[in-house]
Amino acid sequence: MRQPTVYILASHKNGTLYIGVTSDLIKRVYEHKNSLSDGFTKKYKVYDLVYFEQFQDMNSAIEREKQLKAWKRQWKTELIEKSNVNWQDLYDEILGVDSKSSLE
């Protein structure tokens, strides 16, 4: 999944949000989930991937990241819930893992 991507992490439903941009979503979310660098997501335990958008080029992704960071919280919440009503962690989905079968 090496492609310019804007992503939103959450601590839990309606919890603390983090918006970032990356060219390697799987690697970047892994780094967040495993607290591999000090910072906001480690401090506030913001690890669940709840939303992402992919782009053709990094400049477009960076512009979208800036736009989303400027949005009101309600708009961000509505954006997440359009595609992820229950705020499920999408990490297994981007890995191609069936989270239901991995629980059995």
C-alpha cells in the first residue's frame, strides 16, 4: 500500500483524533500502534486507524491533510462516520486480514 495517503487515527469512538500523511500507510500505522516514536499518538494512545484517503501524488495528499486539520471536529467526525459508522480499526483491512476469522 505504498501510495500517498491521508489518515485519521482515534483513541476510541469520539475520542482524541490525529491526522497524518504518509507514502506507506501500513508501515506508518504499525509505527503508531507500536509506539516506535515519541509524540502525540504515543502520549495520548491514539492508535486506531478510522479513516484514510489515497492520492496520486504527495502534494495533493499534503494539501488534503492541511484542509482536514483546519476542519471543525464535527466535520471530521461526520467524515469518519460516512464510511466507518462504528469507528472500527481499519488496520486489519488494509493488511488484508479477516479480523473475524482471526478471533476464532
